[in-house]
Amino acid sequence: MKQSQLFKFFCISFISIFWAVVGYAQIAPPRTLEQLKTEIQERANRGAYPVAELKASDVEQALKNLKSLSHDDWALAWMPIGDHYSSEARLLESKDKNAAAKAYQQAMQYYLFGRFPVEDSPMTVRSYEKAKESFKAYAKLVDPVIESFTFEFKGQPITGYLRKPKGIAKPPIVITVGGLDSRKENNAIREAEYLKHGVAFLSMDMPGTGESKIRIEPGAEGVFTAAIDALQKRSDIDASRIVVFGGSWGGHWSARVAYTEIKRLKGVVVQAGPVHEYFQAQWQRKALGNTEYIFGLFEARSAIYGVKTLDDFLAYGPKMSLKDAGWLEKPSAPMLLINGSKDTQVPIEDLYLLLRSGSPKEAWVNPEGGHMGRSKTLKDHEIFTDIVLPWIVRRLKD
């Protein structure tokens, strides 16, 4: 190779490496394996998201078996714990249905964490399948039972979980929308609290996640219109009294539905929902490196868009902005907006954009809170029982 050609080769190689490094540097490096284990165990010890429902001793055992940061190894560390509880549940079914249901619920929680944050490898897919199997077994044993609720959207079957309180012929209902890494199975456990207030619930995956394989794009909120249409056909639900709740990315969809279904909704809860600033490249470059999210944030966020590269991801987001689409000044159903002012995943400015635009709204902001308003002294369950639940019940009884 001539000297000039050799020089040119090295220049091209250097430029390629430089831009590869720059591109990588836009996403902060993930936690090391040991850092991840330490963080997860610490959160398990204090009952914090995303391991609030897991036993600290079980978490410790699973982490001992976690061999690498690969998603398959991740799933393989958690599935044996789920298998243990699933076997226990099968043995209990003929003896103690309540204990069997509890064991199936525990199995489901470990399988769901085994698929966290996204089903993108053979073993994470397998873990999610096991989670659904455990949930279905659980759903048959609890009283009242949880039924599958299936309807169509654009020719595609959509499945949610419906549960009604006993002794009420036509209860009002809350439609709950899962977030980026939660699934309808997670939410259907917590939502049992609604039954105590005479409220039914329909738990759904948000578009692009779980069993809702709908492309993330403007108009995808139509899946919730289709759900409301299906509920109106039932004689055992009061479809004139519906509230929609969405948490995190699910809050983006509940915000959209507040505008599109203003006449059919009693209210909407938007808890830490992306609105506009979230979708901007400047925010994403910073947010993708946050330590509030445990791991795999870029994989989860890019998966719902169906993209692989950072450039494609950053280019896709702005099309989802409610501000740019001209929605914010439009009238909407009554809204309750919730978040923490120190959220590193969804900017608090998105809450303020909604609050100061369009129809009057209510808001609850934790000055020391992170994503969803949670903090080390204020857990998700407390925000749900003290803030979300009373507001929803009140709206449904107005």
C-alpha cells in the first residue's frame, strides 16, 4: 500500500471509530454486573420499585445465579424462583385454594421480573409465557374471578383482564394502562383495591408491549376507544361511568384518551406520562443515562418504536408530541396529573405543560419525588391508595 493510501486508510478508520465512540457516549454506560446486583438487592431490602413485590431472600438467591448482563442469563436467574412457587401452587390447589392463588401470584411476579424490561430474547420470552400461565391459574382461583376480555382493533385481537366486584349488577369501571416495562398481569394484582369500592377494572397492556402488538404512532390510542365500545356492549358494566388510568408511558395514552373520549369518560389519571419534552432528543440523551431505571432502558424504549439505533430512536419520538400535534389547548375530560419534580425518566415539565393548557386540571407533585412521584420515603402503593384511588372513586360516583 502506498504511503498516501495508507494515510487515507488510517484517517477513515480514525473517523469511523471517533463517531462510533461519540454515538455510544450519548448513552451512559450501564451498571456493571456487580453494581446491578447491589442496586437490586438494596431496593428489595426496602421494598422499592421494581422489586417491591419480591422477597429480599429470594432476590438474594436469584442474584447469586445471575452470571452476566445478557437478557437470557437474566431470565434464567429468576425463572427457577418462579418455578418453585409454581410447583408449590399446584400441590396446594386441592388443599387450599387461597394459598395456591398466593403461590401462583408469587410465581408470576418472579417470571415477570425475568422478562424485565422487555421480551427480546428466547429466555425472556419464555419467562413471560410462564408469567401468563401462572396468572391464568391465579385468576381462576381468586374470588371474584378475573376473566379475559377480548375485542378487536384494526382486525387484531386485543386481550385485557376484567374483574368485577361482587354484589353489584352494573359497577362503574376503571381502564388501567400499563407502562413501558409493566404488564397487565402486574397491574391486575394491585387493582383488587378497586373492588372494595364497588369499582370494576379492565387491565390492559399499552400499545407496543405485552400482548398489545400495536405500532406506536398517533392514532394508536384508538385501541382504548375500541375497548370502551366493547364495554358498552356488556349488560354487567355501567359504561356511562368510566375512568382511565395510565402510569409512566401508559400515562401518554391516558392523556390522549382524555381528549379523544371527552364525552365518554368521567376522568383520567396521567401519572408521569410523556407529553412533549420527553420526546425531544435533548431530553432523551440525558434521560437514557439515568440511574433511577434499573437497567435496559434504551432496549425497552427503542423496542416499542421498532427501531435499533439511537439516531432512529431520537428521530421517531417527536411525532408522538401532543404539543406539536396541537392537542394541549383542546378541551379534555377531567384530569389528575401526578409526578415527582425530580423525575429523571419523564420531565416534570410535561406535567406542567398539561396543567397550564386547555381545560382545568388537578395535580399532585412530590417535590422530592422521582419517577411516578415515588421516593425513598413514599412508595408506589402509598401514592396509589392515598392519591390515585380516592380521586378515581370520587370521579366515578359524581
